Amino acid sequence: MKNRYEALLVLNTQGKDDAVKDIVDRLESEFQKEGAQIEQVQKMDKRPFSYVAGELDSGFFVNFIFHADSQLITKLRSKFKLDREVYRQHYQRLSDKKAPPAKKRVAAEK
């Protein structure tokens, strides 16, 4: 059964600010190659970190919303851990999209 997930990736684009589109396209193809169905890709621009915990002081944030099997998350996590351009990664399961509930009509009293 495929679940809906969100992946927030922080990219190390130090010295490669003009190649961000190529990196995001490559990561999107990696998701699809592993069997994920991408619903949405949000490029959220380069942002400074609130505190510096490593060699970088800022990173390019990208948000992927996709459908995949639960086993795929561990596979993606280990694959992107080896990728030098992915600095941080966070995955979260989302609830399935549902239609908004219909508004109840109140009958007018006479």
C-alpha cells in the first residue's frame, strides 16, 4: 500500500548556486527511479541556518511530496546519506488527501 510522504531536503549548494535546478531535477529522478510517484516539488530558496552545526551556514531547501511504500523511505534515506549534495533530510508521513467535509444546512424554522 502506498502512503503519502513529505521529504524536506537541505542541499549543499556551496559554490554551485547556479546548478540548483540540475540538482533538484536529479533528485526528482532518483525518487521516481526508486518507485515513488511525485505529487509536488517546492523549491524554497536558500536560507541561513538558525545555528551553525557543521561546515555550512546556509542551505537550499527543497520539499518533495510523494506517494511510496513505507520500505522506500529507508532506502531513500540511506541513498541520500551518501550523496554529497544532500546536507540534511527529513521524512514525514502525511494523511491522505480527502475532500473537505460538506457544510451542513440548517433548516429555517417557521
